[in-house]
Amino acid sequence: MISHLALYDVVGTPGVAADLAHIDTPARVTAHTGDAELGAALAGAALVVIPAGVPRKPGMTRDDLFNINAGIVATLAQGVARYCPLALVAIISNPVNSTVPIAAEILKAAGVFDPRKLFGVTTLDVVRARAFVAEAAGVEAGAVDLPVVGGHAGVTILPLISQAKPRVGLPPATVAALTARIQDAGTEVVTAKAGKGSATLSMAYAAARFANSCLVALAGGEGVVECAYVACSDAPAGAPFFARRVSLGPSGIAASLPLGPLSSPEISGLDALAGELAASIDKGAEFGRAWVAKQGG
């Protein structure tokens, strides 16, 4: 489904492009490096995936990444506004709870913000939830599906295990332990890598899955549903961004799906995440507005 894969970074792009160009698909691969080539990378893009930024190290939270990654996302969002304002934009750069609002503010300032087309990629939370719950239930990996809502950091990640299909019937203590593990799974990987990186392989899989869903939707495919962190007006506690199940179509989000019935622990989890999620959103939005003002409007 890809005719042209354009790669952009501040350094090292030609080597990655050469590597990818050896894969036997029809996609044309091009490399673009540095500010002067950002326009060429983005021009005419239908889907922009932004994984740029520094990885977490032991002891770091996603918020610790904010000062570095926030500027990167703002710069790339400005490029999207200039060169491909109709593209679907999928942001992976952490902290997603803040970087997506940053991008929204940049796009709003340029007059091209479309809430149907901006996504924070939370697919890794879903992938982890499916893997961990399937393991606990003693069923085949990938056989369980369930939504993960809220945000993409710590307590803001809320797996709705009560809605798992097929139903798994796990004891409350097991559900609580699984919820905690899903919320802290990123740190689990950072610790296991002992300072040599964060989740990259599982994230690459999750990003590819979400990107593929976007491409299927852009091509007119039906029934494409993913969880994503998106702008919304009907989220619990009035949060302007919230991770939820969305149906995708050629113009981006075709519909936001209802949360559905929640268990008592999930209702409590929803209450617990509200304050942290709101603070992260406000932090990102404030950075975005300040960045726009610094750029001269």
C-alpha cells in the first residue's frame, strides 16, 4: 500500500534508506536529512509517522523526555502544516499525553488542525495488554482483544480487561496485577535493557500495525478499528484528548466508539487518571502556544 516511503532525520538517514530499499516491495524509498530537506520529505504525504526523540533510560519518566522531544515534535508539526496539511499524523514521540496537544496547537496556529487526522499511537499498550492477559488466561497469544483507554503513561493507561473478548474470567487480584504491569510495562523493558534503550522492537511492531490500519482506511477499507489518543469533546472528566477506540476511514477518524460498560476498578481507574492526564495535556498545550508565539505566530 506504500508507493513512496520518505525518511527524515537530522543525521544518518541515507543508511536507513539504503537498508530499507533492499526490501522487495514496490515502494520507492528516499532519504532526507536536516531542516533544508524537511519539505521534500513531507510534500504530498498521506501519512506521517513521528517516532523521533530520545529513548528513556533507567530512572527516567516519560515527562523527563519532554524538554527534548517537545521541540522536535513542534518542528515536525510545523512542517506538516506547511507541506502536507491533509495528511494523517501519527505521533509516537513521548510523552504522547503532551506531544499530541503540542502538535494540535501548532496545526491550529497554521489554520489546518483537523481532529480527525491527529493521533497519538497507543497501540503498544493494546499489544501488551493482549499479550499479558492471554498469558494469564492460558490462551494463545493474540487470541484476546481488549481496549486500552485514557492516555499513554503510567496510571493514565487503563486496560479494560472486563471487556476482553473472549471473556477471560480472571480473579480480581490477577486483574489488578495485570493492570499494574501494563501501566508499567515500558519501565519493565527499560530496566531489562539496563540503560541500553527502551522498547523498540515491540514499539516497531505496534507502530507498523497502526500505520497499516491507517493505510487500509485511506484506501477505503471498512471496519478498521484501533485504539488511539485523539482529540475529543465527550471524554470522561472533560479531557480534550483521550485514548479510545476509533473507527478509521479515508478522512481519518470516522467515529469515536463509546467506552462501554466498566467494572468498579475500571471506574476507579478512570477517576485516578483524570488529574495526571489533564496536567500533561495542559503542559503540552502551553508549550505549543509558547512555541508558536516564539516563532512569530
